[in-house]
Amino acid sequence: MSDALLNTLAEALAELVTVVETSDEDTLDPDTAVKWLESTAHLLGRLPAADRRTLDGLFRDAALRQPPGPWREELGRVSEGLGLTRGAHERYCDEVEDHVRRFVATVRDADPATLVPTCPGWTLADLVRHHGTSHRWMDHLVRTKATARVRSGDVELDLPDAPEAYPAWLERSAAAALETLRAADPDAPMWSLGPDPHVRFFPRRLLHEAVVHLADAELALGLTPRVEPATAADGIDEFLENLPYVAWVAEPVAQLDLDGARLRLSALDTGVTWTLAFGGGGFTWQRRAEGPASTTVEASTGDLLLLLYGRVPADDPRYTLTGDLALLDDWCAATAF
């Protein structure tokens, strides 16, 4: 199925569901409406978790293509109404736990002084300390339901003296954070460092933090990172959603002279496409191949994620590049983490 057809079908379903949801009883019998919606939700609920997450993304994209207003807001509720987001908080927590376990297994017996080439100036000890600090920090934020930013440096780390003990400390830090997250209401409002000011923001952020830092550790030890496609696709979405809220990245992006240019990322393993359109001192993006692209990058979904995070350079042979390569260079330089 082509990307265009998949997007069109998802948009048509989202609009149909919204029409049914918003119809009054003079237009549509309420019992019939409930029957239709429950049947649709049941069918979609049988999809694998990764497919439900992909469909959720397509529905959100469909909503964002509409102008701001009540119709867009109704479209934005389709995933929740059909149960596609139910359990997402728990699934993210489970994936964080799995990735931390893999990270610890990777670094436990490695030399803490090993240099991490993807994080210039860092050793494995620095990487593990940073990763554990993120868990301690987000644990504190969610536990206290922070309403304003708290500096990670103000959070108690209880860091061991010996770098060799850092992996076990990371395990304890992650376990504490996950206990807090699993006990919290995902919809509880609080401060976040992105566009979603709720508890549910944090397990997703921790997951993609864990994905990227696992890749850092693997690359430092001569291993080849492999990111599961659905996780990588969600990571690309999250990266693009959060980018405007990261001031020290958003500001260089705003200074790029790219008005009218389009950067397209095409995932060869899943067929998903992201198109970034530049203009007005920023960029917009959507999960579809719309309009001509100034630059196109083709690779697996996982490798596209690693490219966005600067973990693999664009000139690596795993990437097929066409068009204005200077645009890609400018983007990668401005968004470097």
C-alpha cells in the first residue's frame, strides 16, 4: 500500500468517525452510532501495538492538516475515542524498562573510560551518569507534579564514587522512575519540556532517550545499533514534535535560510514518509509525501532516527541521498544534540 493511499484511508476513517461522534440524534440514531463506533474500535483493537501506534500517528496528522478550530479538535480525539491510545503509558514504561536492561547489559562489563564518539568528550561513565540523571530528574518531576522547570542539577543523584558501580546505579534509578510513572495518572497536568504538559509526556521521552543512548553505547563498543521500526517511527515523530520547544536547537533552525525548501525522510522498511517544509523562520512537518522535495533521504526507519540525532553521519552508505545535499547538511548542523 502506498504512503498516499494509507494517509488518505486514515483521514477518511478519522472524518467518518468524527461525523458519527458529532451527529445529533435527529441525524443519526444514538444506539446505531454507538454500535458502529464500538465495532470499529473492536476491530482496530486487534491490531498489533505498533500498528495501533502508527494509526494513531496518521489520525493525529489528519487533524493537524485542518485549520485550528472545533473540527480539528474533534479529529484530534479520534484515537482516544477508538481506544488506540489506551495503554500507551504502560507500553512506554515497559519499553523503557527493556531498553534500560539492554543498555546495562551492554555497558556493565565495559571499561568506563571507553570514549563515546557520538558524544564528543564523553566516556561510557559519562554516558551512564547522564542516562541515570535523566531518570532521577524525570522521577522527581513526576513525583512532585512540577508546575515549572526544575534543574536536573538540583535533584539528588546518590551517585556512587566508583564509575564501575554506575550501571547498577542506573538500574536502581530507572526502577524508581518507572515505579513513579506507573503509579501516576498519565493525564495529570504538569510541566513538561515539550508540547504535551502531562505526565504521559515523560515515559515517551525516557524511551527515546534510552533508544539513542543505547545506540551511543553500542557504537562506542563497535556494535551496530538496531532500532525496531515502530519505535524508531515514534521517535522521529517525538523528535520533530519537541524540536520547537528546545530553544538552543530551535533558534539555529529559525536562522536557516531555507524558505520554500522541503526535506523528505523515506523509510524503506515501513513505507512511512516524513516531509519537513521550511518557511517563516521555522518548519512544519507531516507524515506524508506531499509536494516536490528539495532533498530526499532514504534508509531504514531506525537509521533515519539515528541520522536525526546525529548518531550516524549523512554520508554513511546506509543512506541514499538525492537533491540539495547542502540543505541536509544545514539541517543536521542546526539540530545537532
